Amino acid sequence: MSHVNTGGPGRPSAGAPGPSDTPPAPRGALDRFFELSARGTSVPRELRGGVTTFFAMAYIIVLNPLILGGAKDVTGATLSIPQLTTMTALSAAIATVIMGLVGNTPLALAAGLGINAVVAFQAAPVMTWPQAMGLVVLEGVVIILLAVTGVRELIMNAIPLALKHAIAVGIGAFIALVGLVDAKFVSSQAGSPPLSLGTGGRLTAWPAVVFAFALLVMIVLYVRRVPGAILIGIVAATVLAVVIEAVATVPKDAWGLVVPQMPERLFAAPDFSLLGRIDLFGGFGRAGFVTALVVLFTLVLSGFFDAMGTILGISDEAGLVTERGEVPRLGRILSVDGLSAALGGVTSSSANTVYVESAAGVGEGARTGLANLATGALFAVTLFLTPLAATVPSQAAAPALVLVGALMMTQVAKLDWDDLDVAIPAFLTIVFMPFTFSITNGVGAGIVAYTVVKLARGRWREAGWLLPVISIVFLVYFGLHVVEQVLGVK
């Protein structure tokens, strides 16, 4: 996720009016609507920033279909790569444009990494795809309600900051493991450790070379702050994979779901068949009320708090935060974020969220929602490029998960490991996610452990009243099979 800072947090970039400067008078309807002059920017700068943001986050068009397309629902059904590519691009285009017009802020949105993992690996295995996407719509509705009622303060105060950091770290580890497994860079073999390198502890096939090449390219470009580092790495590795498939002998199952072969045509009509395929409440009946409720809680927790942090960080970097630390139009921004999450469910592309890659556009001068119109337009163009996107093997795209996981893991430095009240719950949160291949298990383990530690040390006031309630929900979830047996239900 690209992060470019041209003026330092909270400071406008060169050319923007300073605190004592008088903003020039607006020069037309476009200027007045987006407050271009007031924010010290111009149409060319906004468009340049919007294009930069698109190239910084365009990898999601490839990555999201691979994550969702690689999972099966409770019936064994899968979603096709062309369908998901169309829906990912469509959802991102609409959400990004709405944020630009309503929030007037350079915050682009698309399917959230980490959130799509919850949908693919937690919701889908216990319900159908329409039911899983119905939960995503409900997530968006909950976030909207939290934004407009002020309940968000209550929840934010209830979940300790340390656990919020630990959840991000755990999701980072989980995402990295998903990437390694999807690319078959690590695997599980009979007679071997639970996980081992390649096949039986060795890398023996060409796809492993493509994975290593892609990861190294992304790392090199990212640390050198090259805009679009992840996308460039995916494209370069895909080209290498196509060449290898054409000239070398590669076992049919070595690549996985996608074999890197050039399509007969580069352009095709978008496949909108997934649009509107949702079942809002069916998941509660299929998976069970408690299971579905816990998944919904995980979706809300991940989407809401990730978005809050990104919105504050990018707004601060763009110099949009007031002296009181307030973000202009924050209510609208949070409401659009919730609406965009629900839109992701309607399009079956998983919940949309604000992307930290928007910082790349801010670094190029974006200060208003006009930049989002450029970003959204480019997402719309990709609707017609689904055949080309379907040539990308997981070995070319999955390394992005590893790199994004590494970036999310950096929040581990924010944890006080000398404080056992924090260290133990945080550790359990982090390790349960990858070790049990479950984000929900990690969130639950951390909250329950934090509550128990506080109660054991006689610090029940620090736990508050809401955390014990949430802990009881998770305990029921963990013991769901026993509860079903006791109640005689399934």
C-alpha cells in the first residue's frame, strides 16, 4: 500500500494555501462544488492524483477475484473469476465516485483486504454465497447506523486500542498465509509437518519461481516508493508466467485455478450476473444465529475500525484536518463508507472500504473529491478488460497478500509487550488467526482473554460492561457444537 508524504502530516503540500493565506475566489461551478481554490489545488493536480491512486490500488481488481474465487460455499459452489472481476471493478467505481461527490475527499474505495478473507473463509464455508453477501449488506447497514446515531463512540471505547492493533496484526499474518497457500509456496502433505515449503519441504516447480520473482519485485519497488509497486509486480510476474507456460513443461495442476495463457481476446462485455444475488437473512438459518452473528460482528469490527483509521490518517496527510482535529464532512464520509460496504454485498464483491493507497494520490496533489472521479472512471474502464485479468495466476498476485500482510504487521510495534494485561490477549488474537485459519477465532480469543485477565486481576471496571457481553457471545460461538447438543438442535 503506497504511502507518499509531500508535506508531512497535517501540512499542505507545496502550492496549497498556508494558515494565514486567503484562498483565491472560486473560478466556476466545478471549483465551487469541490472547493478547489479553497484547498489550494487545481483540476490537473486532482486528475493526476486520481490516476495515481488508481494505479496504486488497481491490484485489487486481480486479487479480490482470486481470494473470493478460490473459496467454496457450504454447497461447494464457487464464483467465477470473470464475474468477480466485473463486480470488483463496478463496485469500486461506484463507491469511489459517490465518496468524491458526497464526501468531497480524495478517499478511494474498493473491496477490503482482510474483510474479503472473512467472507471467503469464514462466512462462505457455513452458508451460501448469496447468504454471505447478505451479511455484507447487513454490515454496511450496521456501519451506517453506527455513523448516524453516534453509537460508534461507545464501541470504540469498549474495544481496547491494543486489541484493535492486534486484530490488524493478526489479519496481516492471516492474509500472508492465505497468499502463501494459494500460490502453493507452502503446502500440507501427508507425512510432512502441518505446513512445509513447496512440496515436501522443497520448491520443485516453475510457479514457485514466479511467486518469488513477484514478491521480490514488489518489495524492491515498494521500498523505493515507486507508485503502483504492487500492480507492477503483478504485471511483470504475469508476463513471466505466460512465457514459462508457453516454453516450459508445467504440470496442469501446478498453477492452481488460473493457468497463465493469453486469452483469444483482450476485451469482453462485462458479466453482471452476480449483481443483486443476495439473501439478507438466510445465513442466520443456514449457519445458525450465533455463528452468523459472530461473522457479522467480525465484518463490522474489521470494516468500521480500519476505515476510521484510514480516513483520519489520509485526511491529516492531505491537510484537511482542522485545528480541533476534526475531519470536514466526517459524518458524510462514514455514511458513504457504510453505504459502500453494503454495495459490495449487492455486487458480490465483498465489502468496500477506504484504501490507504489514497495516500499516493494525496502525494501527487489530490485534495478533493474530484480526484475520485478520475479514479472511479479508470475502474469503470477495467469492466471491459476481464479476459486479460483472468490470465493472472495466483503465483503472480498472491505475493501482494504477503507484502500487504507485512505492512499490516507493523502495528505490532504499537503494543506494550511488558504489560501482561495487553500482551497475552494481543498474542492470542494474533496467533489464533493464522494458526486456526480463522479471523473470527482470533478476534474472539483476544476479547475473551482480555476480559478474563481484567476480571482475574480485579480490574473489572477496565473491562466495562460491553466486553463481558461480547465475550459471552464468543464463548457461545466457541462452544456452539456443545450448545447444539445440549439444546438438541443443529
